[in-house]
Amino acid sequence: MRFRFAKRLKEAGFPQDAVYGTFFFNGMGNLIFIDENLEGSTWATYARCPTLNELIKACGNRELEFRVRNDYSCVRTNAISNEDGVPLWFEGATPDEALGELWIALYASTLRGNGR
């Protein structure tokens, strides 16, 4: 995942909990590991870099369909479809970014409405 996309997830309301074993981009885009000394910290300029597994869990109990190539990835679920009921694909440069796009579509407006 790129720093720019991690910032997008943060702005959309993705949880930023600094839990042991998670990764964050610092304000300059360098990846840092959260160890016992950093656990529970908060930073205005840092953005969490969730793993693919964390993103799958964050999307909830849904069936997901992936298409992955070396230069392109996309994911879809029946939870979001067009007017004909066809599930929409969410694209990204990597599988985690495609899944992040899906998470944003599923939850960003709901989280903003709750004051997050």
C-alpha cells in the first residue's frame, strides 16, 4: 500500500489504533512497526497501513471476489451493485488498495454521519 492511499483511508475514517504488530506510515511516508514502546500512541500526520487480512475483516462478513494481476487488482461484493443488480468492481494498483476502495465505499459515508 502506498502512503497516499493510507492517508485516504485515514481521511475516510479507517481505524487508526496503534496496536502492537500494526504498521503506520510516518508523516514522511516511511513505514514504522508498532512495538510495545509505541503501542497506544497517536500522531496527527501518521496513517495506518492495514494488511490485506485486516482490510478483509474490516469489510465485514461478506463474500468477496478478487481478480489479481501483476499490475492491476480489483474486488467486488454483492453488497454494492449497479441499478441492474450487478456487483460493482473496485480497482487498485494492489489487492489491498482495491479492498481499501471497497471499504471506503461501504463505510466512509456512514462513519462521517456518525461524527468520526
